[in-house]
Amino acid sequence: MRNIDPKDFVVRINDIWKNKWFLLTSGDFNLSHFNTMTVAWGYFGIMWNRPMAVVVVRPVRHTFKFIEQYSSFTLSAFGKKHQRDLLLLGTRSGRDGNKLENTGLTACAAAVVEAPAFEEAELVVECRKVYWDDFKPEHFLDEKIDRNYPKKDYHRMYFGEILRISGSESYRVPG
């Protein structure tokens, strides 16, 4: 994988979030204290004149305590051959044991943040948390949005300043 300048980062935004998914990982690799979960909702963009990744986590998820405790997170994308691993990591809780052991994925140190990356990833976005806020149902302007929350377990949103992107050439603007 090569380092990719955020201004040269290119993805098919809707495809990568909806169809490929990401592993959101927070914690400290060196302390072996981290958790990961599959995410399919989020976005990349510019906020406060900085490149940002925005992710959402429900407070009921085990990863929530890690993203609350630690100052960084990573987003890792994989090829199709790891889709089953991402499905497992999105449906099992880390509270019930080491779910990563049941996959073909290997956590490794990220380049600049304490949160882990994955050896098998084709893209890793390393982020430092800079802001969070809770979704407020009274602010939903479309009543259909609330249908995503039958248990009223509204997401917390995290803005992460993108500090480093590494990936295959397919994620870099040619030139």
C-alpha cells in the first residue's frame, strides 16, 4: 500500500460505504486493547478546512466504549474475498470473546494513530477524533429516518480528522 495525499484520494463514495463497508477500529494496538466493527454508514469530506471522515456508532455497541475512550480510529476497506469476515465482525459482539480470531484478518499497527489497521486491507484511513454529537430525533426533518431506530438507540456521530491514508493505486487520482 502507498501513502495517498488526501487531495488525491478518490473513491466511489456510495459504493464503498453501502456495498464494500469498512471496519471501524478504535483502541490501542500496542496495549492489545481495541475493538472493531463493520460500518456501512458514514462519509468523507472537508470540515473546518481539514479532510474528515465521519462515522456513527450506537451506544449499545461494544466499540462505543473504545471510540469514547481513545482519541483515534481507523477505517479499513477490503476486497470481496473478506466480505464474510466483515459480515461476522458486524454481527458479533466483542463482549462475547475475540471475534477477530474467527476471521482471516490480522490486526497490525497503524502508521500514525494508536488504533490498529489490518494487514489484509486495501485501504486504511487513520483519523484523530475532533468532534462528536448525538443524533437528536426531534431534529429529524424526515419522519422515515426514525424508522432506523425502533429501540430508540440513536447513533453518536464522530468527526475524525484524516491524518493518513494508505491504499492501493485504485484509491489515488492518477497522475
